Amino acid sequence: MKKELLKILPLFLLTVVLGLAVAFMPVRKQVGKKAAWAGEVGVNLSPVALVLGVGGEEDITIIISNPQKKKISFADIRFSFDKNILEMKSFAINMSVFSGGETDKLGNDTGSGQIVVYNTTQNLTDSEMITVGVLKIKAKSAGASNLAIIKDQSQVVIENPGSDDLEVMVASSQDGRYVVGGEISPGKVVVKLDPPTAGKGVNQEFDVELKVESGSFKIGFMQLVLNFDSDKLQIVKFIPNPGVFSADGFSDEDQILAAAGGVAKLFALNLGDNLAAGNFTAGKIKLKGTAAGTASLDIGVNQDSYFAGLEATEPKMFYIEAGQNGSYTFTTSRTVPVLNFKIKFQGIDTKRADQKVAVIVKKAAGITKTYTDIPVSADSSGVYLGSVVLADFTAGDKVNVFIKGPKHLAKKFCQNNQTGRCGEDSAGIALSAGENNLDFSKLVLEAGDLPNPNEDNQQDGVVNSVDFSLIESRVGKVDSASLSVADLNLDGIVNWGDAGLLLNTLGTKYEDEY
């Protein structure tokens, strides 16, 4: 009997030890399925848009958004793409978060791929943003392909201490769009700021629209560089136009807000097939003046700014052909009058190059102040807009405003929407605190008072035979020196059309005195 007990004792002890080990082992409980609730778990791609040349490779980071900081133990991410345009080269798991996974089902034969990652340890990550890993893609042929997360097939497993694991459907995703083309071509797109000028108070936020002229080129992606006076101007935010760009398009707001040295980048993309073309608004830029003075906002017409999309059905990338820059004036006192004005030059009925004018403001019984080199920019109908801070005047002052163009007689304005000459007894314009928006465009500035190169490019306030000879000697010329003197309609050549404008002004001859 003793011998038999000795035989079974080791087996008994082994059974006890194994039982205790099993009893105290961490147990991963049975997974119970549960539908995701709004905003719980999402899968995002970064970057969500790229432009690649054929044969080019890029890394796309896959990220789980986890706003409720659940513990993630498993993820099965399904995605689709155009297999004729993109190739999924490889996927590298983030081994600092996950302990293993399956990365050999990238779907290059079908255009539908699968990535599986898991964590078999008890050290589960619960941060708001969890990097799953890096997917390397390669551009195979020209075209545009979405990289779309298939939400209803993708799953993650979250774990809460003391409760069952939950298998959760992905609630949201930010898909990617990747355009494959050749080299970026020279200019095809024109970008303008609207309004190009304005007067505002310091710390006052305001919106400037981004206008795009793309012809027949269909826009799918925009990267726009802005250069600005960071000591006076802040770019607060860029809001893409949801009617042009996808609702889940994006702008790199962190980069905008952190922009240093006066350079910022704006992004927007369209993840769908209905791409915008022609003339449209790309979005709004929210600006704020941070110090008194005038700040410029220039569109970067260079290799950092480009548009990608389709010309006919062929993928193309284009640099910006031209940009209409902005100039914004800020005052520290909201009681200081700011004059925002519209004017029209004789002979110009379409969009032309920016100009500079002199604005002379005369108080009925007091000071006269001249503001020189005030920038003005034209809209599509040839109406020019400008702005000047009247720091030498106060609200309630009644003034007459004289505006003199670079090749024009000065014109006196004494009321808004003026259509004829001011009378001797005109009361003038009563200034208000802050912005004064005045339309002087119904009375054109007459052309013909030319800057005379023989007199240090001075204008003499009268149109006569001297001005006519300056045009006559330059007819047919297109060089910048000749154009700066005698191209009255700003069409890029001095011709008899310019002479005709001058002859019309001979009937007036003298400018309004100030």
C-alpha cells in the first residue's frame, strides 16, 4: 500500500500545481460582440492626400482614434484601393504597442486588403491616438486612387478591467486620396484673395475668401503656401469650402497656427469623383491683425504651391500661374476712421494688374492729408478696391476725398455713389468711427496725366500735347519702361487705343483742385 501511495504521490502533486497555476493565470474572457457608439473608435490615415510620380513610394501611417481611452488589445482593419494605380508594398507593425499581427494580406491582386494586429500581453495601450503601424504604398500608373477604410468590416477589441472584452465596429474613418502623375507642369491655375484690401482694428478677426480660376482643369487637391507679415498679421484658420472639397477633407491647422517666419501652408482635398473646375471659392482664411500698420498676404507662386486633379481624364499637377495678393491695414483705435473705397479707371472694364494711387483727404475747414502709394486691386469688372487708415482725422469730421491714379487726373469725391462733379457748396463726407465703405466707381478717373520720364516721372495735373507725345513715341512698344508711362488701359502694349483715351480727356484737361 505504501509503495502504491508513493507511486501516485508525484502525479497528485503535479495535478495540484497545475491546478493552482491555472487558477491564478490571467484569463482573457470570452469576447462579446457589441456595436460601436458614435465617436468611440475610428481609423485614420496620415497623410490623407499625396501627389506621387509613377514609381514613387510613400509611407502612410494608420492611426486608431480612441477618444474614450479604451484599452486596445486587437484590431482587424480592412481597406480598399485601386489596384491599377497603387500597390501596397509592406506594412510595419508598431511593436511598441502591439506584439504581433498579420501583414501578408495587402490585397494587391484584388484591391482589398487586411491588416491584423494584436497585443497578447497585459500591458495594453489606452491613449487617445494609437499608431497601428506604417503602410508603404507605391505608385504604379497615372490616376487617382482612394485608400478607403471599410468601416463595416473593420473591428477593434477594447478591454475594460473587470468586464468582458468588447468587439467593436469602427465608428469613423478618414480615408486617403493619392494622385499619381508625372512632373508638375507650369502654371495653369490662378488664385486670388477677396477682398484684396481692407481696413480693420487690431485683434479684429475677419474672413478673406480664396478664389480659384482653373479653366477646364478639375481640382482634386490643393497645397497653397502663403507668405505674410507675421509681426502684424496672424492666420487664424483655414476653412475649406465643403461644396468643393470633401466633408472629410482637411487643413493643417496646427501648422497654420504654429507658422513662424511668416510662412504657412493650406491644404484641401476632394475624396469623391465630382471634382470642381472653372471659377470657384476654395474656402475662407480667417485673419487677425496683431499690430497697427499695413500687412501683406502673398500667395506663393512657386514649387511649394500646386493643384492636382484631372485635365480631361488625365491626372495632372500644376503650379499656380498667378496670384492676387492682399494688403490689410490695422489700427489700434476703433474710433479712428478707415476709408475702404472703390474706384474705376477710364478704359478698364476687366481684371487688370494691381495699381497704386494717391488719396488726398481735405477737411472742410482744416487740414489736408496726402496718403501716397495706396495699393488697389481690381475685381473681374475692373473696379479697383483700396483701403487707407485716416489717422489724422476723427469720427464726425466732414471731408472731401481726392483720388489720383498713376496716369490720371485727380478726381474729387464728396459723397458715396457719386455720379457727377461736386458742387462748390458740397458738405462733404461725414466720417464714422471704424470702417467707412464708399463706392466712388460710378465716376471714372480720367486717363492722360502721364508720368514724364523727362521730369523725374512727375505728373503735372494737366492733359495736353506733352502727354500725347509721350504716347505717340511709344506706340507698339511692350517693354516695362514704356508700359509704365503710356499703357493707359493696362493691356500690355502701348497703342492708339491708349492715345484715344487721352484724347477723350483733353476735353477736361485739368484735374480737380485740392
